[in-house]
Amino acid sequence: QVQVVESGGGLVQAGGSLRLSCAASGIIFRIFAMGWYRQAPGKQRDLVASITTRSGSTNYADSVKDRFTISRDGAKNTVYLQMNNLKPEDTAVYYCYVVTTSEYWGQGTQVTVSS
């Protein structure tokens, strides 16, 4: 079994920054990709950013390009999401996912951006 734990959410003013972390632990043979989704109240869960572990290839939602950066530490099975110039519309619960032989999700961390 694989456990996925997020941290780093909180309350920040518009224009501020936060850094989310996500660590995977347990019986892990190989991680193929990690990433972040977010879900605002009353809306669907949408992809924010993802990264593959072999090539380091990244993918971002258009709404966060040039503001958010995803990175990883392979030795720690950890992925980070650096969020700069945050906007009120970034307010959501952010979920981390990990792709091994199956897909695993964290419980989510709340990010609230005040105007």
C-alpha cells in the first residue's frame, strides 16, 4: 500500500506565495508520475500540474502557467508545487496524486487566497 501526504496549504493574501509538498511512502516499486489537482467549491477537480519521473517532463494548466512551478525529489518520493502571485481564484483544496502500478491520492490541503 502507498500513502500520500500533502502539506503546506494555508491562508495567504493575493499576490503572495505558498509551497505545497507531497510525500509518498510505503511499498513503492517505481513512481511514474506525480502531480496536483485542485477542486474549488461546487466545481470539478481539475489538473494543476504534473511531472514525470523518468524525463522530468512537466505539464501545467493554462491558468497557472508562469506562476506555479512543479518539481520533485526522487530520493524522497516527494513532489513540490511552488505557487507565486496567488489569486483569489486559486482558492481550492489541492490534491496530490502518485502513479505507480496504481494511482494513489492524498487527502487534500486547503489553499485560501484572500483579496
